[in-house]
Amino acid sequence: MGETYEALLAGLQGALWTLRGVPKKIRQDNLSAATHELTLLERLDDPATRIWYAEQVIAHKKSRAILAINIQRQLHKRAGRAVKQLQGHAAAA
């Protein structure tokens, strides 16, 4: 496990000690906002690009794994290109 996950666990444990209790259910799947935010912060430096990917996650309910793949493949640079190409072909016809 990575340092980020270990830091998250340490923070959670400290919070639970402070609250003197535990929640009935802890969500730890790849659809939680925290995993998406960590992925955006770890992999992207540009705030505008982070916002673009965050909007895509919300609109399309993407998992953290799909988000990571889209970032790796630089989807933000290709998005909308197919629509523009189709419009260009239609105008030429």
C-alpha cells in the first residue's frame, strides 16, 4: 500500500479516537470522493485540467480506475476532437 493510503488510515484512526467511536459503515470503494480527489491531486498539476476530469467523473460516474486510465491516456487533449472533425466533414460536403 502506498504512503497516501497509510496516511489516510492514520488520520482516520486519530479521528475515531477523538470521537471515541466508529461509524456503522466505512466506505472504502473506488467510487468514494476521496479516492478520486487523491488521484486528481497526485497525477495532475494543472488546476483547470483537474476540474475538467472532476466534471467528467461527476457527469459519467467513472470509477477511480477509469479516471486514472483516462488521465494516463490524456483524454482531456482528445475530448471534443471527433465532434469537431465531423463538423468539418459536414461543412466540406
